[in-house]
Amino acid sequence: MTDFVHPALLFILGALPIPFLSGSIRKLYLLLIPALAILAVVAMHPGNYGAASFIGHQILIAKVDKLSIVFATVFTIMALIGTVYALHLSRPGQHVAAFVYVGSALGVVFAGDYLTLYLFWEGMAFASAYLVFVQGGRQAINAGFRYLMVHITGGVVLLGGVILYGLTTGSLLFGPIVGEMGVGAYLILAGFMLNAAVPPLNAWLTDAYPEATVTGAVFMSAFTTKTAVYVLARAFPGTELLVWFGTAMALYGVIYAVLENDCRRLLAYHIVSQVGYMVAGIGIGTEMAVNGAAGHAFAHILYKALLFMGAGAVIHVTGRRKLTELGGLYKAMPLTVALYMVGAFAISAFPFFSGFVTKSMVIAAAGQDHRALVVLALTMASSGTFLHTGLKLPYYMFFGTDRKLEAHEPPRNMLVAMAMAAVLCVAIGVFPQPLYALLPYPVDFEPYTGVHVTESLGLLMFTALGFVLFLRALDPENTISIDTDWFYRKGARCFMWIAEKPLARYEKAVSNVSETAALPFLHGAAQAGLRVDLTGVDAIVNGVARSILRSGGALRRLQTGVVTHYALAMIVGLIAATVVFAVAWQ
């Protein structure tokens, strides 16, 4: 029995039969693939698999260790939950794209070299873009094109970095980058940071995720940014730059969430914020910090998916996604409210929920590394997360002003998927040791101390008090916030204006000059050359040819075939040569 079955192949090859299946058979098949993938990850043994040589470089298809296993475990679990959430879909396109997307993410997680990583990296971009395009409508299609172009650009940057890094080091194996970083390493870092949505490279996330399908957004919330967290943890642990970028991310996402009216766009900004904790932990680079980053990624995938599933259920039932259009749904959707609040408590790091046992590990690691400013910023961001995701969004979406919307609970499969994620959020929070056992390094951290629980509850209650006191100031407004996507949106318009106006006019002017001056001159020169060729060159060549033909004819007539004639010619030639020699000698 083999020690390794690549789960990426299970999803990518498993996507092929989906369009040919229907009904209950398709549903059973869709559940079977992620279940087999979970078993494949559980049965894995650390080691290297699929070693080969390509263009003079060693290639390693799969590298299995504790870091890759912890991400593969949560990816396959999330794939099962997301598949259950999407079982009600009748068309197979989203299922196929989701499977290819998950498979590509798993391919990145196990990639042992940069070429393998790059191929799966690009596969993620194209598969996830489909989940935006398939929503249809002008907004979704435009967002899908922007999403795809940003990720293609990031892929080009990453590929350039891989090539330069390979030329510099002589190796394409994927692992920690040690020593002084060159241009190639910085380009690789930039490519990874783009997928992690590190500001100012973050706007693609909050632009595209709200425009994706209800089920597609759930998958997108789980894989792209967390795959980037994985590769950063693999290649750049202890990189000081990431500490400050991650800290800025944590605050940046919270601040922009204040301005948001779209429920999924608000949740997308909190992806930016929560990934900031992971990036900062990787930058700190200690064992506890890397454990905290990996553990928080595990917890984040589950509770963020639960939050997107809750918001998606509301959109699926009501067709509304703006907070100014929602309210009063708690009576018609009590199960959805309860399950959503589990995710809200988890992301807010309430005791006995998953975020409490993972997020605090990153903050504690920053404290142990004597980074007081980082600890303060991450604590403030945690308070802001509870304010908006745990209080503001559910209040205005489920409670608040009753908009008299016709609503009911979503399909049963959506509730089952939400319940699966909610159970895991609570289980990890109450029993964190199984998660801690998966982490890359031995864990020496106890989340449930009296000081930690008291401080956390005090911060959360103070935040809740502030929400009650300043509720009117937090009322959502029907506006659109401007993020860094303004630059490439305006930049694209500027580029098109330059292409359509100045460049087009310049091209037309050059064409006019060419047609009125250059082309007639060239035509005249060509005709003159033709006349010279016909009357001069051809006449000389033809004359030489005729002379050679006449000489050949005369020579042919002299060749009579009579021996006496040839002997006479030799005697005459000898006499002539003798006369010439005698004259020349004198």
C-alpha cells in the first residue's frame, strides 16, 4: 500500500466526471471526493514524493511535513463543508471549478519545488475566477476580469522571481530562503504577498469576493489567502518586513470595515485583518509565532467560511446584501442567526471559541518577542473585529429596522454545512489540544489562564458597551468606499484614453504621411528599379548567356570525332606555342 496519495489529484481528476452525473449520484460523488481526500491526508507519512529532474533542476512534486499536513487537513475539511453547502446547485460548473480550485490549493501546499508550486498557483487563479464570472451581470464580470488580471500580474512577478532565484542559487526546491535576499527572492515575496492581500495589494479581494456566487464566495474565503500564508510560512519565516505589514493589515481591514455597507464586502475586509495576524506571526518567526499563524489559519478558514455561509444564506433567501436594505430577519431565520453568531464569537476571540485559542497565541508570541507596539495594535484590531463582525453586521442584518422582507431558512444542506463549521469552531475552542498537536512545533501555551480570560472578556464587554453607546454613529450608509483598487481602475481608464486618443491620433497621422508621401516614393523607386533590372541587368545577363551559347555551339562543331583532325589541331597549337615562346624569349 502506498504511503502517499496526492489529494490534489483526487480533486482535479475527480472534477472530470461531475458534468456527466446528475441527481443523487452526483451528490454522493461530490461528497465522496473530499471524504477520500481527508482520509488521504490522515494516512500521510512525512517524506518526499515524486522526485524527478527537469531542465537540469531537481523537481519534487510533494513534500510532506507537519506544516503541510496542518494546512492540508483544514483544506480538505473545508472542501467537504463547502461541498455540502453547494449541494443544492443544479448546474455542475461551480462544482467543477471548486474542485479544481481546492485541488490547486492542495498542490501548492505539498509542492516541493517552485515550478510545481507555480503551476498550481496559476490553477487557483483561473478556477477561482470562474466562481466570480458565473455569477453573471456587469459588476461580477468586471470584477472577475480585474481579479484575473491582478492575479496574472502577480503570477508573472512570481515566475520572474523563481527564474532569477533559480539562476542565482542553482536550485528550484521550495524551502526557507536564507541569507541575503536578492531581487529574485523579493519578487517571490511580492507574488506571495499579493495573494495574501497585503495592502496596498489587497483591493482584488474586497472587489471580487462580494461579486462571487453565494457558494463560490465561501470557497474563495478559505483558500487563496491561506495558501499564501502557508507559502510565506514555508519560505519567509522571521522576515522582519512581514511583522509590520501584518500589523498594518490587521488595523487596515478593521478601519475599512467601518465604512462598509455590503455585508460580504465587510466580511472580506475582515479577511484582510485576520490574515494580518498570520503574516505578523510569520514575520516574528519564533516557534510560538509560526504555530500561532498556522493555528489561526486553521481556525480562520472555518469561522470565516461560517460567516460567509451565514451572509450567503441571507442573500440566497432575500436577494439583498446591503445592510441598509436588511433587518428584522431573526424571526424568520433563527437557525441562521444562531449559527452565524457562533462564527462571530469565534472571530472575535470569545473564550470557548476557536479564535480565542489561536489568535491569542500570535499576540502572546509578539509579547514574548518584546514587541509592545505590535501587541497593542493587534489587540485594538481584535476589539474592532468584534465591533463590526460580532455586533454591527448581525445587528443590522438580522435585527435593527424591520424591512418587511419575505424570508425563511435556507435549504437544509446550507444549514447542515453551517452546523458542521459551527461545531468545529466550538470544539477547537473547548478542546484546543488536537489542533495544537497538528502544529509544526511543540506547543507550550495555555490559553485558559485567569488573566487571559479576564482580559479578553473585559476588552469584549468594553467594546459591546461602546457599540451600545455609539450605535447611531455606526449606522451604515449607502456609499461605496474607495480602496487601492481606485489606482488600477483609474489607471486602466487612463491607459485606454491614451490608447484611444493620443496614440490613435499619432498612428493616424503616421499612416497619412505614409500614404501621401512615403508610399508614392517607394512605388516610384520600385518601378525605376524594375526598369533598370529589365533594360540593364537583364540585357547584360542575357548577352553573356547568348555568347556562351554561341561559343559552345562552335566548340561542338569542332568536335568532329576524326582523329587526324585532332592531331592536326595539336600540331598547329604546338607550333603557335613555340612561336609565342620564341618571341617572348627575345
